[in-house]
Amino acid sequence: MKRLLITGGSGFVGGHLLSQGRGVWEVFSTFRSHPFSLPGVSGLVLDLENGDEIRDVVRRIRPDVIIHCAAWSDLDGCEKDRDRAFRINAEATGVIAETGSVLGCRLIYTSTDMVFDGEKGDYDESDPTGPINVYGESKLAGEERIEKFCSDYVVARVALIYGSPVTGCNSFSERILDRVRQGKVMPLFTDQYRTPILVQNLAKALLELAGTVFSGTIHLGGRERVDRYAFGLRLAELRGFPAKVLRPVSMSEIQTVASRPRDVSLDTSKAKRLLKTELLGYREGLKQA
């Protein structure tokens, strides 16, 4: 079997990649402070703020493919500590890209819909970027480093992710369910639009990309554009909790440290042409979450 290195195996997307990839690939995965145990997966500790450590891990494993999904995705945290955001999301990505390229590795990088400013919506891969928060800036800087150092790569810009975890971390849908279980009201935006994607669906698409010859940028999101409140109502309908625990709010009503774009829905036409994996809409995906 070919060797696959997945960064961030204890994370939300990483856990599903491990679950689906083991048995098909010889899987290695990194974590920092949340160890995990899955049969068929070799786990390694890795600090993404340590460039020498990154180089050592990649050189020791010598993978055929790297799926780099480890990141610091806390929007407000990134806004408060720009330097750390860039160390983890941009500089570490550059080290992985440069080291892997020398070894002939294929690199799949999970970027974000937050590289766009949210003024247009329905973004395709050719649209100009313009992030409005530090997280988006740092992820875009990661894209730029990959394009600089790699020839065999995929930049996969990923939409809002939902579903249940395998090894750890929470998703948008799980945060809603947690609040409901605690008997708390969950405020949800009626004027922020995304194209949410089921985590299992995303992992399958990323693993398919790992085995293709496609190189370049691709958008991975669900096939339906939806606001967060409407998404929550669908979740309530399927899970049987009362819609009254969801409170519709405008983005202007809630102050956040980092700016949130209004509409970063993604056009996934390219993915539909290139991939066998069908990207599900949220109505169908939530049935499987």
C-alpha cells in the first residue's frame, strides 16, 4: 500500500480521513496535544510551530501523499494572535510543501471559503480572493506557499463542515446539539450564507483527490447555499428538538473579534466535473450526520 500522511488526525476532518483511509493506504497521522488510537493508523506527535520537527517527520515517513488538514481555525483566536496564526497556518504549510516537494510527495491542502470577502457569494476557483479576517489571510498565505514550492498539489477550499467526530473536535451541527442538550438557546445568523458539507462526504472527496492526477485549486462544499438559521431548522426537524430553542439573529446583533464574511458560498461545478464523489446538499447530508 502507498503511504499517506495526514496532519491533524485528532481533529474533526482528520479523524474521518483516518477512518476512511486505513486499510486502503498505509496511514500515518500527526497530533499535538490530543492523542488518539485507531487500528491501522500510526500516530506521531507534531508541533506545527516547529519547522525542524515538521521536516523530520516528513523525511522519516517519506509518504506518497500528504493531506494537510491541521490548522488553527479559531477565527477570534487568530485575530488576537496574528503571528501564531501565520506560524501554524502559513509557515508550517510552507515547510510541509517544501519538504514534501523535495521527496516527490503529492500534497492535498485543506484551505477555506474564508479566503473570500463575502460580498459576492457563489465563488468559483477563478474569483479574486480578499479575506477580511486573519484566519482567512493566514490560510491564503498557506495556499501561496504551496503554489510556490509544489507542482503536484491540490488546494481544496472547504466550506462550513458539519457532522459527528471520530477522534475529536466539534462541528457546527454538534455545537448546536450541545447547546440544545444543555437547555440553552442557540443564536443563529439569518444573513450569513455558506454551502455546508458533511464531514464524511468531504473526507471521501479528499481521499479521492489524493489518488488522482489533478493539480490545482478546487472548491468542496455542499450543493445548496443556506443561512445558518435555516440549517439549524433542518437539524431540529431531523433530530426532533423544538425550533424555538434556535434564535434567529442578524450578524449586526452579535459582536465578534474577527469579522465574518456575509456570503462565502462556493460554486462546486469543477468538483462535480472532476470527482466521482457526489457532494451532498445539507438536507440530504444531515440525514447521514
